[in-house]
Amino acid sequence: MEEKLKSLALVGGGALLGAASTLFLLKLLPRRISNQCDKKAIELNDTTVKCAIGLGNGNIGMTGLSLLADEIVSEQLTRNIQFFGLDSQQKVTSSYVVVIGLGGVGSHAASMLLRSGVGKLLLVDFDQVRHRLRKDHGIEGGIPVVFSLEKPKAKLLPFRGPSGEEDNPSDYQIVPGFRVRIIPVLGTIPAIFGQVMASYVVTQLAGLDVQTEPVVNLDVDHYQTLFQRLIEHEESVYGADMQVQVDVEEVQYIVKELWRGRSARELSPKDVGRGMWRSVNELMLVRWDQAKAASVSNLVLLKFKEADEHEQRSLDDIKEKEPEFFNRVTSVLKRAEQDFGL
């Protein structure tokens, strides 16, 4: 009996020792693999950094020049190179772009940035991108639907049953509480937004100056009001409106195309939509150079207080104390000269 107990104890001890050894090895193996991967990653990173530093760019592993040296990549980016030029395309391929949010808009933006030759992309998203975005790219599988949150501008037509009489849509639900007002989507509208955003980023990276369509939601009455203010201001300051060389249509060009419906001192749009309508109540057109006539190439859009301060200063004073603002306004007015052939 004692020998049997000893045998069982030995077997149990051996099994326990074997289990402990197996557990130890299982824990040790991932660590060794992880350490090896980290070591290889460090070596690869060191090699990449050395390569990048040697080529004069420490931000990414492959510079634009080395990327474009690849025959296949260069062939794929042939049209980009023809459009931007080789030097500008090298700026694009040497860039590092972060895309935050890979929904219906961000995924298409990231795709276009990649196809445009951006050298390094960092994609940030909180969800499983592959499965969540199938509907946006028209991939078959699942139920490709989207729920519209926009307030309808018109009521839906009455629902009629098989008999032709008005019926209750809830009676035809598959299960109770099933949402019936759903529409299929292939991501065309989100794709347009994403591709436009990516195009803007690529042109900025390439250093290509592109004049986008200004988002100015004003009507004829607003331009007429600004024109009337200009006339009244000229009469009160200069005694007459004889030096006004613009009409309402040219005022529309100045406000919309040149100054984007906001003060020349505002670098970014703060008021949009109806906020822009209200902001017009504080804006007026004044001469940039008081010695010249109020023409298309000599009018700036400012707020009332800014206009009063501007007329108390000379251009030399502005150029000396605010060179950045002076150069920006001068470049905009030169664009007006080119557009009108002045």
C-alpha cells in the first residue's frame, strides 16, 4: 500500500513538475520572440534613421527621391509628376500625414493620399476599420444601409397597402421596432468630401497655389448694402463719390473672390452660414491706399472699427509695423489687377 502511494506521489509530482515547466516555457517563449522582434525593430529603425539622416531627411525612412527612384512607383505617379513637377512630387512623397477618423470621409481621403504618393501615413480610428467601412466602399456582404439624421424638407408620400388604401408601415415590420426609413449607400457623397480634402492637402504639400471656390453665402441685397456704404463713406470722407470706380457686380467680386466675405484681418473663417449674414452688418469697403481711387484693386473689406483705424494710418506705417498683413493684402490686390488686366 505504501509503495502504491509512493508511486502515485511520484506520478503526481512529475505531472506537476511537467505542468510547471510547460507553463514556464509558454511564458518564456513569447518574451523571447518579443525581445527578438524588438531587437530587429531597433536594428531596422537604426538603419532607417541612418539612411534618412544620410539622405538629409530624418522624419521618414524613405525619402521622396528614393521612393520615386522605384520604377513601378514612378510609373504610377507619372501624372502627378507631370502636374506638380518632380521637385514638388518629392515634397509629397517625403511628407508625413496623419488621418484621424476613418469613416466614410476619412477612409477615402486616406486612400487618395496613399495613391497620390504620400510617403508615410498614420491612420487613427477607434473601431475595426475593415468591417465597419464595407458599406461605404460598396463591398458586398452584410446590410449596406445608412440612417439619415437630416431634417426632411418635405413629407413622405402616404404608405399604401396592397389594397391601395393608406396603411400603417409598422404593420409590415419584420420584427417589432424594426427601422423602416433606411436607404442604401455606396459612399459617393462621403467619398467626394474625402477626395476633395485629400486633394487640398496634396496641393499644399506640393506647394501648388490653388484658389478654391469661396464659401460665401450672401445674396444681392448684402452686396447692394456694402456698395451703398462705400458710396456714403466716400461722400463723408472725400466729399463726393466721383472716385468710386466699381459697381455692385464688382463689389460682389471683391467681397466674395478676394476677401471671402470676411474682414481682411481675419485669417480663418469664424462666421459661416447665417453667421456670415449677420457679420455683414459690421463690414464695409474702404480704400487701401487713400491716395488712389476706390477701384477693384484698391478696396479692402474691414470692420467698422478696423476701417477707422486704417484711415488714421499710412501704408508706410502698416508696412513697417505689420509687414505680414501688408504683404498679404498687397498680394490679394495684385490678383485683382491680374484678373481685370489693370
